[in-house]
Amino acid sequence: MAGDCICASLPDLAHIAMGDSQQRDERFLATVEEVRRAGDDRWWLYLGKCRVCAQDWLVAQEERIYDEHFLERLQPVAAAHILATGKWPDTFISYECVLRVGKSLATPCRFLNSMAASLLWTVEDLRKERPNISAADIGGLLGISEEHATKLIVASGSQVGSR
Ligand SMILES: [Zn+2]
């Protein structure tokens, strides 16, 4: 039926691939509108609301490693709390959290270029949030080997240093 939304068909913690074969990303974004953005340091995060069924969604848009929208269904009181306080739920509060949810739900992209900018930016962000994060942890989050993660750490460190 025209005008229907897909909210009810999604689990409470959901993921929708960008370019989904059933066009679920387009159908989700067709009815869910951005209500509030978290802002610069959490560029992936926003609060959305469906204009058909009024469902509130916490949305993390992850375009580097998973190429997915990660979604958490919110109760109205939780959405109101975000709008009133500017405080966001823990689920996608750091990039590391987003990647942990990603790992639990989806499969990371495979990179033809092992030193791709998306990987380097992600390593930089993870180390900004948690400077002592290990290469093994980074590898696990990105679906790459610890050795590969170590090379990315070295490369991102030298980039930071040369700025
Ligand atoms: Zn809806």
C-alpha cells in the first residue's frame, strides 16, 4: 500500500545495507525524517521519526566499514529525553560502539586497497576516542588482521604527526 512504512517489520536493533537489494534503505528513509543531529564529533548519529507511524529511531549511518544504517527503536520518552537534554543513548555514542553493533549484525566491507582512506580515518577516530585501543581490537572491529591493523595505526599516526 502506498504510504506504508517498514518500521513494524524491523527488529528493535536493526541494520539496513545501503543499496539493499529490497530497497529497504530507500523505503526506510522515505518515511523516517531526521529530527535532530548529534553534531560534528558524532557525525554518524541522528534521531529520526517516521511520519507514517510516528516511531522514533536512533540512527547511525556508517559508510566507511559496513556501509549500513544501524537502527535502534526508541520509546517516545527516550526520544523526548534526547530533544530535551541533548544527551544521547549509549548504543551508538562512540564510533567504537557503532562498529561493535555493526560487527554483531553485519559483515564488514572488503577493501581492495589495504590502506584505504576509510580504514585510516576509522583507525584515527577509534584512537582519538580510546588512545590505547589495541591493534587486535581494531582488527576485530574492522574485520581485518591484527597485522593489517598495526600497519594502519602506524600510517595514521604518521599522518597525525605530520599535520
Ligand atoms: Zn513507520
